[in-house]
Amino acid sequence: MKKITTILSLILTVALVSVSCKDKASSKIVADNVESATDRDEAQKQLPVMSFEKSEHDFGTIAQGTPQETVFKFTNTGNAPLIITDAKSSCGCTVPEYPKNTPIAAGESGELLVKFNGSGQNQVTKTVTVTANTEKGSELLRIKAFVNPKNAQAAGPVK
């Protein structure tokens, strides 16, 4: 009987403490804070979206050492300003040029110039990683070309 009384009094004590704690916590909630937190959370959901007209460019067949360049056009189809923080290529033979420190408003367009110096031989593929404040955080662009060596003879019938 003593054990049952002890157990029941423990259960009653725990129940009273948890009820009183809940009452104290709910009284500390400030309606203005809840509203500002909701507004903050909604603002964080607004992100820019970088939509490219094309994500790959093929220069076709080029002679080795012949500089090439192409423009990747994009539009911010999101609902917040787009900021490109970096653009890096997979090697030193490819140089991306992007609008630095220039926010691109929602609905506005921009361009990213990619220069390739024509190095390599045969089929060459290079990538450019664009880092921006989008949900994904980065976009991947590709350029490719078939590079003929400088002193290569044209393929033809063997005599």
C-alpha cells in the first residue's frame, strides 16, 4: 500500500509540474514576435532563379590555338535580386566574365561571356561553374569543340 501511495503521489507531482510549466511558457509568447518571425520566414522563401537560354555551347571544329568566345544569356525568373558571386572554369584555357557586384532584379536579364583559347586536341569539353544566391547555389555551363592540331593534314583518301 505504501508503494502505491508513493507512486500515485509521484505521478500527481509530475502532472502538476508539467501543467504549470506549460502555462508559464504560453504566457511568455509575444504576438508581435510571432508576426515578425512569420514575415522573416516568408522573406527568406523569396529567392532568385537563374534561367539560361542555353547551358551548353558547341564551337564545332576549330583550329588549335584559335580563340573562341560565346555569351550565355540568362534571366532572373525568381522573385528576389540575383547576385553572382563567382564564376570559375575547369581549366585556365577558359575564362568566364560575369557582372560582378551587380544585383540583377527579378525579371531582368544579364550575360556571362566565356572565352576559350582553343587549346587541346580532338574533342574538348570545358565547364564553368557559376556561384550565385539561388536555391541551388550554383549553375553549370559547358563549352565544347573539336580541336584540330595546327599541323594536321586534312583527312582524305590514302594513295
